[in-house]
Amino acid sequence: MKQLLLTLFVFFVITGVVSAKKYTISGYVKDAATGEVLIGASLYVPKLKTGAVTNAYGFYSLTLNADSIGLVIRSMGYKAVYKKIDLRKNIELNVNLQTLELGEVVIVGSKASENVEKPQMGVIDVPIASVKELPAIFGEKDLFKVLQLLPGVQAGAEGSAGFYVRGGGADENLILLDEAVIYNPFHMAGFFSIFNGDAIKSVDLYKGGFPAQYGGRLSSIIDISMKDGNMESFHGEGGIGLISSRLMLEGPIVKNKASFMVSARRTYLDLLIKPFLPKGTEAAYYFYDINAKVNYIISDKDRVYLSGYMGADVLSTSLVNPGDTTGVGVSWGNKSATARWNHVFSPKLFANTTFIYDDYNFTINEQMNALQAKITSGINDVGGKIDFDWFPSPLNHVKFGGIYTYSEFIPSLVEGQIGSVGFTNEQTKYVHNAAVYINDEYTFSEKWSFNIGLRAPYFGYKQTDYFDVEPRFTAKYSLDKTTSLKASYVMMYQNIHLLSNSSISLPTDIWIPSSNIVKPEQSQQVSAGIFKNFMDNAFETSAEVYYKKSNNVIEYQPGTDIFFNPNIDNALYFGQGWSYGLELFIKKNVGKFTGWLGYTLSWANLQFAQLNNGAAFPATYDRRHDFSLTGIYNFNKNWSFSGVFIYETGSSLTVPLGTYVVPGPGQNGMVQLLDYGSMNFYKLPAYNRLDIGIKYTRQHKKYEDEWRFDIYNAYSRQNPYFVFIDPNYMDPNANISRPAAVQISIFPIIPTFSYNFKF
Amino acid sequence: MKKASFFTLILFSLLLGSCEKNITLDIPKYDSKVVVFCVLLPNQRAQLSLSLSQSYYSYADTDTTLNNHFITNAKVYITDLTAGTTDTFQEDTFSQNKIYFGKKFIATGHTYFLHVNYNGKILTAQTTVPMPPKIDHVDYLKLDTTFYGGPNYEFHVYFNDLPGGPNYFSVDNANFISDVGLAGKQLEIIEDLSLAPNYPITVDVQVNNANKETSDFLSNANIQNQNANNPFSEPVIVEGNINGGLGLFGAISQSPFFKVIITK
């Protein structure tokens, strides 16, 4: 199988090279106003019916016969540019695109027909503009809450920014911010993601058909790029919300040579809560995040980027009474730093070299009179990668490269002292991760194109080494200019695993690496779909089906203390999971009304020999139906209206059916036990919610501002945050205590005013 | 300031506007199951309790009603598959908990097969009696003083792993450690005890060795019981080894007592 794939790969590249012509046009496509490079912009030669697309750094390369050609350059939301080129030598052509005025088109996606034309499936270019336009709880615009509205992505608990892709677990999503891994992308126990929309340029969500440059997780890749910073002039934007405020500044350091972008956000819950605290009690909670990036164009061939992220949640309480001092401080957060160097070796060969540092850390400080303890858990990575984009012919876009990461895992580090006696318990693990990959996007004919790739990951921990091979394949067949059929097969391996000790996203979840006991998780996914655009790409539609099988998925033995267990690997169960479903997507890209409709019909199951008597059971977020409808209507330049409606089947729950008694250990009398039904057999009530928002924008001479009024959960539905069984529920009607299911709902109707500005 | 407090009040009204409500679960009708509980101990006669489970949502007071669900008039016997003998149990009609007991003494290393017939319903299970461990030595460390004035001690109990297995060792029959991956090594169990301050204090320490089904049932039962009032805990399903019913037919072997004398 591996040999066959390799042979096919070599064949595709060679046939592409043989048919290659003599001269190459290459360069960058940029936003004319800001100088930001445009990712995924298309360059099309109508005469030859061929073209190219810019890569993640806005670079393109197109090799053609010597000829006089017309070149159309377009990117969604920008005015198309037509260039006449007499191709008699290699040409370097940088193109600046002007943004369209509001009313001409509304920016929703990137390239209009990319979804149909590219031999890639299961990928969604997340509409960043929508993140700012759609209503949000407390006015906090959240990237991940927009992700949850896309087909194939299941939301976590009520209000949570957590998500599950195609039946995979929460740890099966790789989140990259300027190529650095973000291990805990949440603030406030999962209610908000750490990504400040003001600082984000683009987001791509891959849920299947993964290109070979990505790996390390089973279910999805979320590739987020920060804004580079405006090369032309100084600008800023910000906002004042109910619980936080934010500010982003960007501008040139040296005009058209170097620029910067810096953004910051902080909540002020700690300040708001202060007047209500009892005397002698200190309690505070806040979160903040800072994004920063600088970039410098050294020459036509070289450009460097430095970017960083730092954010944390801080929670502290203390009680000081005479002779009694207790206090707890908890903080968790991520840091990342990326240094990148783009180099154009030749018009056909582009390279990006990256150095990456990232760190996730969770700390509890506790003082209880004579006892002082500090518990730390975290993971940090130092690594480098190199990625090449090679354009041997218009028929081939070959990507190849490698990555190496050295990781330090600290599942738990306990330090402290009782009086004068100190104690420490450290379990640090050092891990090597590496991979090489090659991927060719090959256009075989006008009808057929392929994306064929191979990734070979390596993982090493102590004396344990895992070498694996991951084949990736996607085929596209065009029925006509607006319709295509696609099918893909991918294999993925995952060597780091999240142990979560609750059903909600808490920072106390810990990451562990594979070991001689914990084998790499593996998944194989096949998918197929039809992609069709209507009315000159005004409407995008797609229908995809998928089947994903995962092996070595992990659960831990019930009641295991994951935090203090020095031998956690022995407390794990290994099983299998499988999920399948149908995803429908309709998106309207242009006009006064834009938005999309997503529907997912899906099943997700797990099976472990040691759980549920060995029988298969539904995953917690096995939701049969998941429907979301979003819409933005621009009345005019001043007023716009937006809305989101969500309906999804309730998540799964294990509930007791019966009860019985057995003798307790020793002479402890009788113990009451519960007879549970099959695991996760019970479905909670369906979740549904309507959010609406209205925005009033004013244009001033030097700045623009907007007032927003959002209503989250407009009809105040009491959706379950979680349901638990209270054995002693006091029935107010019968005035007796009895076991009952109790639903906690946390967000009723929440109206929010917010103010945003930009200059 | 008044304005600020007003807005803050609104904010917290919203934040704390979380709602708790009783919901009715649409679950299937629950049919009572026969519950067996029997842990075999070497050199002792087997004792077994039989009861019926009931719907979790239909009872008024568990302690009283469940204790009324002990079963009488069942036919119970165990077969010693190693020795090829059968021991028919008798019902203790005087015991409040309606205990059934055997006549023969249980032997270490033997495998037993349980057969229960209650109103035509047949329940079966099988278990093997493990080897008893032997304590090598015990260290102790005084931690602090309890709320009631007595001392807290941390005991470190050392013993050697036993051949065969896997073995599951415990001091309290609730928290077990496995010898998987530690075959033949010296093992340690740490146990905290609050003691009365009557020095010299004598503590008799004993280590138990259980088979897998016994360890799984008892440890999961302990965790489920501890988490009974914790809404955030994941459900712990106590899986027994009774075919056709609930409960445990297990076995434990105990070490000889190791006497520890603590002087002030």
C-alpha cells in the first residue's frame, strides 16, 4: 500500500514536470490598503484554463508556455484585477487588491469557487468577518462559537466554546496559532476561547481530507493566522463590553517594509465583584490575553515574522481571620512565540522556516495555616520546522518539509511544606516528536485533480519509539464549472492525550504522552461529497458523508485520581471509537443578506472491554441532529441585523435506574449502590437557542464606531448546562426528600450593549 | 458610584441567574433484579446475602425499604471445582439481613462455582480464592493532630508480591493496588489512621489480597459511594460478576496480623 502510494506520487510529479513550460510568474498578492498578504487568492489564466492559489504567506507561482496571456487575480471581498502579460521571461509580479465597498459585496469567505475547484474536502475557511457580525454572549465575539455553527462541529456544554469534530474527543483538535500549538484554548472554564477576533487574519478548519503538512491529532486542525500589521498606515480598533474591554493597534514601523500588530484584552469581573465581598474575604477572577506580531520585508526574496501570544486566567480567594489564614490561588494560561523566515529560493520554490516555543501551565497555590502547597501541571514545546512550496508546473503544487519538537510534560508537580517539613513529587516526562511529509496537489485534467500525500511521524519517550506512516488522498472530479464530486481517505496518529476529570472544560485536565503502555491513538477516515455553487458563486452548497474509525482511544478507570497518580498509564483503558454522518452546508456569500445553514446527522460510538460490560455505547456528544442557521442583513451603511438559531439533540448521560444494598467493607453496615443503565443511554432534552443582534455604525471623519445590542438566548430557553442526580432532592410539592434528576441551566436571556470603534 | 453599583447588580443578577429545576427522566420501567453478595474467606464458612434491587426513583427511604428487600426461600449452593465437592447453604432465619451460610470451610487456591435459584430464576458466578500475603514490616509517621485531639498517623505497610495473579492488595478493602508490572517486587501501601491518644497505642495491621472481580467491585462501590453527592463526578458503574443478577461472588485472603506498638 505504502509502495503503491509512493509510486503514484512520483508518477504525478514527473508527469507534471514533463509537461511543464518555460517561464514562471511569481510573487505575492496583498491587500492594497493594509499591505497584508492574502491567503488563498486565486490567479487564473482564462485562455489556458489554468491558475494558481496563494499559499499561507500570500506567495504564488505559475509556470506557463511563452505566450501573451491575460491573468485574473481575485480574492473574496476584493475587486478583481486583470493583468495582460507578455510571458517571454520569468516575471515577478506582486499584486495589490482593493477592497470592495460595502454594498458591492459582503466579505464572508475567501475565494468564491475554491470549495468546488480545489481537490480538498472537509475544510472550511471560517468567515472571520462573521465572528464580529454575529451576536455573542456578553458581547464577547468568539471565534470558536462561530466554529460550533459549522456542520460536523458539535458544541460542548451550554455557553461553552469547546467543540467536538466528527465524533472525536475534545483533545483530538489541533489548534495552531501562527504554527504554535495551543493546548488549552479556553478562558473562564471554557466559556470563551482565548482568540481575540481583532488580532486574527484567517482561520481554516480541517475536519477530514487533511493535507500532509498537518498531523498529530485525529479529528481536526484549526489553523489560525494572526494579522501581520498594516504596512501603509497606523490603525486601531477596540471595544468596551459588559465584562471585558479590548484594543488592537497596528501600523508600519518602516512603511511598506516592516509593520507591527499588538492587541490586548482584559476582563474586569474582579473589580465588579469587589464591593460585594464580605469583610476579611478577598476573591478575584480575571483573564487577559495579549497578541503581538512584527514582520519585516528584508528583500524581494526574504521576509521575517515574529509573533507571540500570552494569556492567562487568574482566580484567587483568601480568608484572613486571627489565627486562621486560608487562601487558594489558581492560574492557568498559554504562551507561544513563533519566529518565521520566508525565503524565495527561485520563482518555483518557496520556503518557510519556523522556530516555535509554546507553553501551557496550570498552577494551584494553597495555604491552609501551616500547610503550604503548590501544584503545577503543564506542557511546553520547543521546536522547529521547515516547509517548502514547490511549483514544478501549473499541474503540480508540491509541499514538503519536516518538523521536530522537544516537549516537556508535567502531568503534576506537587511542592510544599507542612510547618518546617518540605515535600515534593515530580513526574516530568521528556518527549521527542518529529515528522516529515510530502504532498502534491496535482491537476490531471480539466475534470480530475488529486491531492496525494504521505506523512511519517516519529514519537520517542524513554526507550519507546513509534514510527508511523500516514497516507492522505483526495480526488476531485468536476461535473461542470460549478459542480464537483470529491472523495478522500486519511490516516492520522496522535501521541499526546488529554485526561479530563470532568464533563466541562476545566484547567485541571492533564496532558500525557504516549508510552510503552499508552499506544498512539490512530484514526482512519473516508469521506465523499458533492460541492455545487449557484448564481455565479453567490450560493455555496455541499453535502458530505464520512466514516471515521479510531483505535487506542483512551478512558481512565472510574474514580482515578488523574492529578496525583504517579502511575497514571496503568489506570487507563484503551478502546475503539467510530463515527459516521452526513453534513449539509448552504452559504450565501454576497448581497445585503449573507449567512449560512448547516445541518449534521451523525452517530458517535465508543467501546472498551472494561466499560459497560464490553458493549459499545454512545459518546457523550453523540448528537443525532445538529442544525444551525446564521444570518446577517445589512440594511444600509449604518444599520445591520444579525441572528443565530441553533437546534441540536441533547447530549448523552449515564443515569441510575435502580438501587440496592450490600454489606460495607469491614463492619460498616450496609452500603447503598446504584444500578446504572447502559453507559450514556439517556439523551438529555434537545438544545435550542436564538440569538439576535442589531448594530448601528457611524462613520466619522477620522474614525468609525458602532453600538451593538445583542440578545443571547432571546426566548430564554432553559438549556441544560449539566444534569445530575440528586439523591436527596427536596420535592417542594410533596415536602419530602427523594432522588431526582436536576437540571442546571446557567444562561437565561442575556441582553448586552457593547461599543466598538476603529480608526 | 450608585450607578456603578446598579450596573454591577444587574450584571450579577444575570450571572447568578442560573436556574436549577427538577426534570422528569423518560426512562424505561425498572424490573427488580436479584442481588448477591458473597466474599469467600479462607478457613471460614461462606456467608451470602440475597436481596432485590428496586427502582431508584420510586422509594421514599432507602435505608428502611431496601433492608426489607432481603430474599428468603432461595436455593443456594457452591461447588468447589478444585475439590469436586458441593456445599448447600442454609438460611439463617434469625439474622436481620437473611444471611445464607455454607457448612464447609473455604480453601486457598480453590475455584468455586455459585448457583442460586430464586423463584425459578437462576444466577451463577465463579471465583478463585487468592493466596494470603505476608507483611514484611510497617513504618509509621506522625502527621498532625485531629480535630478531636487524637494523633494522625501515616502507616507504610511493606510486603512482598505473591506469585501468580494478578493480585490486588488492600488494607481497607476499598482502595486496592495491583501488582501488574510489579511481579515479585516488594510493595507498599500507605494508609492514614486517626487514633485515640492512649499511649502506648497498639495497631493490628492486616493486608488483604483480592482477585480481580472482588477488587473491581469493592473499589468501584467505594468510589460510587463517596461520589454520591458530587454532581460533577462521572458516574461509576459497579460491574459485578453475577450472571443473571447484580452483586459479587468474590474472594479475599488476609495476611496474619502485624502488631505495631506506638509509644509517645
